[in-house]
Amino acid sequence: MPRFVILRHDTPSQADRPTHWDLMLEQEEGLATWALTAPPAPGLTIAATRLAAHRAQYLDFEGPLSGDRGTVTQWDAGSFDLAAQSAAVWQVRLAGRVLQGELLLEADPHAPQRWTVRFSPVGGRV
């Protein structure tokens, strides 16, 4: 089963993007990645930006990033099942340490880099 990770990315004050959470889903070509403005939580719609694919090493990495880009800490990790995928919608079932449930990622049809993320827990477990 493919793996996922959500990294809290603490950025330095001069960074283009403030502190955020990087959602990364393992794919053959690398990690499909979104920068989320907040960690997934039931009942929230979270703004996200689709980023370029990242290297698979980030599935297990924590610590400072090169180039003074800040520090990442694992917020959650586990496996996932891709229930549906298109250019505009990803439906992902997570089995993580923190999150157990479904993520729905949807692209803005007018700005394909902008996405929204919604989380629905399974069995009352966040």
C-alpha cells in the first residue's frame, strides 16, 4: 500500500510562504504534494496549493531543510488508498497515526494550483 506523510513546515520569517503543512502522497513519479494552510480536521475546508512533486525521502525525513527553507516535523504518516483520481479531484482514504478517514482534494477550476481539502473521519477517530 502506498504511504503518505503530513509534515509541519516551519518557515523562516523571510520565506514566501508562512508556516504550513505539506501533504505528500506516494506515487510512481515521486510524492504528489500540496501545501495546506492548516492540518486536516473534521468540518474544516482548508485552502491548499498544489506543489511540484517531491522526492520520496520526505516520507521519513524530519529536520532542517537546505537553503534556509526552515524545518519539517512529521505531523502524521501512514498508508493510503486512492479511491478516485482526476485532474481536479483526488479522493484518498488515510490510515495514519493521527488521521483515519477520507480526504477530498478539489482543484479550483479557475486556478488549477489552488485546491481545497476536506477530511471526514471514520468511526469517530480523527
